[in-house]
Amino acid sequence: MTRTVEKATGAVRQRVSSLTSIPLPHAVDRRWFGATWPVRELAPAPAGLKPVLGDAGAPLIGHTLDYMRFGRDFTLKRYEMYGPVSWMGSFGTRLVTITGPEATQIALVNKDKAFSSQEGWKFFIERFFERGLMLFDFGEHHLHRRIMQAAFTRDKLAGYVGQMGPVLREGVKAWGGSSKPRIYWSFKQLTLDVATRVFMGMRSGDDAEAINRAFVKSVRAGTALIRFPVPGGRWAAGLQGRKVLEDYFRANLPSKRKGDGEDLFSALCSATTEDGDQFTDTDVVNHMIFLMMAAHETATISAATVAYHLAKNPGWQERARQESLALGDEVPDIEALESLTTLDMIFKEALRLNAPSPSSARMTLKDTEVLGYFIPQGTLINVTPTANHFAPECWSDPMRFDPERFSEERREDKSHRYAWLPFGGGAHKCIGLYFATYEVKAALHEMLRAYRWSVPESYTARWDYTSLPIPADGMPIRLERR
């Protein structure tokens, strides 16, 4: 071990011993902090640069299971130990984590084009979400995003809001049959109804259920430990799910090309730039599979997260309810949803505490550096905003639920351009972020009008990070009609 690493090892162990004042989630083994794993350099650093330090974790699996179990808390502790750039063993390789406002800005802005989204995501999801928007880089990504933007103009968004409103009202009203629903699964069915109606122009039913199962299989396959199509394994299930999705979209594409529907599928078929660029049939199929996954999963997680924090904070729930009731009985249009400023602050604060998409994959195309740390070509990167959302230099009392931090008087999210980014940042910032915001606000608006809800004071949600963060127990709540 070099003198640099010996010195770093001592510093890391000193930092570990100083963490005793920070509550540890659940019964965490001390190895989770790297206390029993040797600290090593990722690679020797050239003169003037620092080596990236980290540890391999358990043999073969590294820290994969640690992250899946502890997610946000694991990332925060690693950040306290190693700083904004570190490495760990995960998924059978060395994975560099980049976090904190300054470091994530460098990686996501990507001025020197050293970080490839295409090559990074290829490792996790290419087999299941081939040629989705995240799996493009630079000029090709810019072209596809320009074409797709035609499906997310304000006029299009207003039309989608008009379509989703009645679906959400009807779906939320139907929850009255269960006084203690698992709200994550209730929202999942609801967002599926919206996705199939607004995105694909189809009604819920057997076909919609099959599509949903295929999406779930494909999403979970991306973080499979066994990354081969072993019968009964997640990887094989993901490949099967991908085939179901491809067959469905290809079968329905000709009619969408000929029609003039108002759903997203139709919009992508007709999307054209000012220069006349359009998507091919294969492009449409690939983008629909990716967009359905992104919209359906992240909207479900976001809605459940907001509902959870409102259950834990009844004063904020009542304040948001009064604002929603003031709109009257009409299904809200896009302008009405934008007027719900209290719900908007709650939404932003809930996603600060529990980001629905907590990381972005990248691969280095050449040797590069971030904040003076040397990262060699061919390194798999995990860019995560987790630490950004809790950075004390950006947020006051960051562990506390405080929607007022997003008020016009405070706007703590403006403390740094990359302080708050639950939808990513840079060129690959989520193209559907406004759609997701409107959908979640519309769903919570209907919920506030129809019910009051709560959880026991002792209840704390535990998130499963196997793929995207979902509540491990489905998040049971007590639901009462108003």
C-alpha cells in the first residue's frame, strides 16, 4: 500500500469513528462504512491530481446489496467518508460515485465530453430500454431530443392534463373501498391508467396489466446481480418483458401513424422538427418503451413520496387541502394546477428528501478529472444528487421536512444550480419533468379533496433501492373520507 493510501486509510477511519453522533439506519453492519475493507486507489494519479479512493466491499457483490438496502443513507455515509468522488465494488466492477453540487455539475454539464450517458446506461439497461433517450450522446441525443420536444410543448401538455384529470378523479374516488390501502400500489394502478390512456390511447384492462408487468420486469432487470438469462432470473424476465413491449408497440404503430390521436404515441409518430426531421418506426418503438417506463415508475414513486410526507405532517396536509378546495369542483386544467403553490412546495420538498430517480449512469470516454480527482478512461460512473439535496451549504436543517424552503422568500433551491435535481441535470435532464409534476399534483389534488390520511407516529417508510426507490411495504396508510 502506498504512503498516500496509508494516510488516506487513517483519515477515513478517523472519519468513520466520528460518525457515532449520526443515527445509523436499521441494524447496519460496521463494514457498511468501509471500516473493515481496505482503502485503495482506483488508479495511480498523474502529477498534480489526486487518486480516487474507495473500497471493494464484499467479494464479488461489493456494496451492491448495501446500496439496494440502504440507498440514500448509504450514499450519504459514503460521501461523509470519502468526499465527492469515490469508488466502490458493485455489480462485479469498480463504480465511481460522483456527488455533491460542484462535482455533479462538472459531470452533468460535461464540457469536455468526457462522460458518456450512452455507454454508462448501456451497462444497466440497454438490453431492456435499447435506444431510449438516455442512451444517446452529443449530436445524436440533441437531434432526438429536438424531435421529441414536439410531443412536450405547453399545448401538448395542456392536452395531456385535460385527458388525465377525469382518469385521476375516477381512480382516486374508487379508493374508498379500502380504509387502509398500500398507497404505493394504489398510485401504481392509477398512474398505469394515466399512462395507458394518455400515452397510448388505450383503456385499462388485460392488455394494460400485461404491459405493466412487462415494464416492471424490464426495470428490475437493470440491477440484476446475475446478468445472464438464467431461467427464472430477473435478467431473463427483463428480456421477456422487453419483447412483450416491442410486440405491442410495433403492432399498434401503423394505426397511430395514420390517425390523428392526442395521445403521446400518436404525438411521437407525427413529431417533426422545423427542418423536417422525424422518428423512424424503430425510433418510436424504442422511445415509447423508455418514456412509458420513466413516466409510469417515477410518477408512482413521486406521488407516494408526497402522500407519505403529508401523512406525517397533517398541518401541511390541511394547508394544501384548503388550497385545493378553493379551486371548486371542476377538474383542474394546467393553469389551475400551476396555481396550487402550497402543493408545489410540498412536492419539491418531498422529492428533495426522496428523489424518484437518485442516480445517472455515465462512462468516461477519456482520462478526465473532477475537482482534482483523476478518473481514467473506461470507468463506470454513478452520478448521484443525493448529497446535493442534504448539503448544509445549500439547505438549512436539511434533514427536516420544510416546504417553505421553496417559497419565493427563501428559494433555498437557488443556493446552487445543482442543489436540487430530482429529475437530473445537464443535456439529459428529464424531458418529461413537467408532465410528471402536473400528473402528481393532479393526483394529490384529487386525494386532498376526497380524503384525509395518516400513518402511525412511529411509522417510517423503508425504501427498497433494488431498481428505483419504492417503499418496501407498499406504504400502508389510514384513509378516511372527508
